[in-house]
Amino acid sequence: MSVYFIKGKGWRYDFILKGARYTGASFPTKREARLVEARRREEITKPRPALKQRTPKPAPVTETTPTGTAFLTLVNRRLDHLKAYCSKKHYKDTYYYALRWVKEWPFDCELISTEMIEEFLVKRARETSAYTANKELRYLRALFNYGMEPKVGLVSQNPTNGIKFLPVEKKIKHVPSKEDVLRVILAAKPDDQDYLWTIALTMGRMSEVNRLAWDDVDLSSKTVVLYTRKKSGGHLTPRKVPMPDKLYDILSRRHEKRDPSNPWVFWHGYRSSKTGQWVEGPYKDRKALMKSLCEKTDVRYFRFHALRHFGASLLDQAKVPMGAIQRLLGHESRRTTEIYLHAHGQNERDAMKMLGEAVVGAEAGLKACNEKEVTCEPEKSTHESHTKSHTGQKKDLGMVA
């Protein structure tokens, strides 16, 4: 029994029986490869009489026995595509989910039904959350859509079609006030302040500022070039952002003191978890920085993305046209920019302030009118009582007469 492993392709069996060679590949585990091989040997040596009379001769194992070849191949091809065209985060997320998918469906793609995927998603929602299950549905749908592309041609249908997203409990996203943002920035160390101000004054994403190199900074024209993969097709797309004076002062100072051996504007030294050696390179994530600053200033925790909202809201309050804000943020859709501005809710606050003032004005007017009627009422009552008294006196005199 010959079972062996090929890196990147999984476990494989290969044997010769009655002068013919039989193979099966891309099994996720050695045990599954052995089980399928044993089953295949039994089919060849002990064929069922009924099946022999009614059906043609069994086809090779890769066509008749579910081996996982097609699905594992689809997953690997998709991962290769994401690694080449998309961000590292998107690739890592898909890789993490794919490990679970391969264990869940270790057979041919055509055998994966809509019902199987629905059951899987419901189970995932119970284990984690509906939000996570919906994210896996989006990634699975993208996986099969990729396999259906003419240049790929690995699957003929998408079993996720028709599956609806699970209902989720949506909450209002916390967006810090301008005062909280400033308190956090000013509480940071000088080098960290430069980092935070660069994000705020370019309205860039954290990943864009992390990969910012000195070649992307033009002090003569006061512009910086930021790169993002959050575009259609996953292309690394640049956009040029003008520098405000404060950002120009920060980058000029850092440029004078820079280490010529490091191309990045913001970098740090760390010990590699893979090699154990001390290396220098750009930041990847700085969650601990924001968490410690928020705790230090007693501000509700927020992350770097709030600095984009901060800059966009200031421009909106300054009556900067929506199109200019959209281009600075690097949004393809105007709707996305509107969501950023509405998150701060300045327009809504102004509208509700006007509503409150209108209500207070109307209430004050009504009170003034009511007070006027109250002051007039006693005079009317005195006059009426005097008239009634005078009439009563006449009646009394008539009776005496």
C-alpha cells in the first residue's frame, strides 16, 4: 500500500493492480488516503454483480470516488490568486477559513450542496456569531464564483446562490468626539504623536501610513503618496494627498533626523518570531498603543480608523465639497464618504439643535399668551360681580317699594 505526502498538494495513494495503475491525490489526511485506497482495491477485486450488469465499467477513482481533489484544488488556486492580487489580511482571513472548509467538505466540489453550506453556517453562527457566519458566506461565495470564471473553470455552479445572510443585531458604531481624539494624541510620546498626527492629517488608513516610505514624501511640493489595495481588482493604487502646514513641519523634522538605511517614515526594531533574529521594519498593527493611550486619558477605547472620521468631519464642518473629501479619503463611492460624515452626526446635531430652538420658541410664545389671558381674567370677573351686585340692589329696592 503506497501512500505518501506532496507538499502543497496533500496526501496521495498510488498502486498497480492486475496490470493497471490507480491513483488518487489531494487528501487532507493520511488516514483518508488509506481508506479510499482500500475501498478502491475492494471495488476492483470484488465488483458487485448487479452493478456489473447495469452499469459500465467503473471509471478511475478520481472520477467516481469523492477524493477532495477538486475542492482542495479550488481552495489552493483561490489562495494563490489572493496572495498575488489582494491584501495580506484578506489572504490570511481566507486561509484561516479554508482550513475549516477542507475538513468540513473533503470531497468533490460538485457534491457540496446548498443544504450542506446552510447547515455549516447555522453551526458557525451558534459557535461564534451571525456576523462571523455571514463573513464566511461572503468568502465561500467569492471562492465558488472564482472557480466558475472561464479562465479557472473548476466548478460549474455556485452552491451558495440563494443563501440569505443571517440576521444580525446591528449596533451604532462608537465614534469619539473631537475632544477625545485630541486628548489621546496629546497624551502620546513625541514619536507616537508624529504617527497619530500623520494619520489624522492625511486621513489615511493605518496600513497606508505604515507602508509610507520617504520616496512617497515630496517636501518640495508638500505632498505625500498613499497606497491602498482597497480598490476593485485588488490593485495597489496610489493617491496624492497635499500636506497641511503642521504635517509638513512634522515630516520635515523627521526627514532631517532620519536613518538613511531605513526607507520607511515610521519603523521599529523587533525580534522575528520566525528566525529569532533582531530585525527592523515598518509597523503592522499597533493595538496596544491606542489601548494604553485611551486608558491613560480615561477615554472610551477607539482605534486608528477614528482619526479618518475626525479629519473628514472637520472638513465637512468647514464646508469643503463632498467630492474633495471623497478623493482625499480615497473612496470610490460617494455613499461611503457620506457614511463617514454621518457617523460623526454633526449635521444631525445641528438639525436637532434647530428643532429644539424652534420648540422652545413656540413653548415660550404659548406661555406668554397664557399668562396674558390669566391677567385679564380677574378684571372681567370683578366687572361681572359688580354688575350682578348692582342689579341685585335694584331688585331689593323694588321689593321694598
